[in-house]
Amino acid sequence: MEAFKDRIGMMIDTFQSYLSILGSKEKSSNVKKSYKTQTLELFIGEGEPYKDIETGELQPACSMEVSNLRNGIESRRKLPIKKYLDNLIGIGFVKVEITSAGTYHLSNLHPVGDHYEATAFIFQKFCGYGNDGRKKYCDTTKKVIKIYLIPEEDIRGVHWTVKFGDISVGETTN
């Protein structure tokens, strides 16, 4: 269980750092293309529709719910993860910082068929900067990440793979 929690924490940190790279204007399109691929590999289905582990039914690609605050009013929308990453790559800020605003919390680990599922809660801080180097937008969002722990067998035996599922917004604050 502790090893699983540590692995989730490392994946969340990796995910956050990849997002900052994808939003950066300092990185080349080739670098961003590579990081987009690596980011998608963190998700079940890798950005494509996937077969449900338990039922075998085709599921839509994982999604990322995004939010923003304007005049104290929160708006939200869900995007397929590939579209979200493409939007991040093309974002209008000169610099983007996406960081974890505290530690993550893992809950509700439970067996589902031959695998396990859990929910991770993180606080993600997003800041976008303009040409003048000043912060143009900044918020902190509680993100809710579906986590899959999937057994996979190879010549060495059974090992467990961790994948992200859909990511939704719990709440957004300034």
C-alpha cells in the first residue's frame, strides 16, 4: 500500500511538471510533442477510447475538467485529455506555472474485479504570465483524479501498473 501511494505521488509530480513544460513558450514544438506523448502514457487508454477493465465495453478517452474564475464566478468544462494538452500547448500566456499546492490525498482504494481503483485529491496551482513578466491569471484548483491499479503479467511475473483516469474539478479559488 505504501509503495502504491509513493508511486501515485511520483506520478502526480511528474504529471504537474509535464504540464508546465507543455504550457511553456520556452520549449520547442519537438520537445512538447515528446512530453505530450509521455503525458498521455500516464492515462488509461493513452488519450484514446479504451476498453473498460471490468466490462470490456468501450469507454471514451479520459477527460480533464478545467475551470477558471472571472469576477468571482467559476466556470467549468470537460475536455478529452488530448484536446486539453493541445490547448495547453497553444495557451496565450508567455509563461505557465502548474504546481502542486500541497500534498495529495489518496482515498477509497477498493477492488473492482481483478484490479483496484482509488481517488486522489490534489491542489493544483495554475499561474499564467504575460509579456511583461507579470501574473495575468492565477488560481488554485482542487483536482479529483481517478486512479487505476492494474495487474499485468509478463515473463517476470505479475506487476502492477498505475494509470490515471478522468480528472475533475472539486473547487477553484483565487
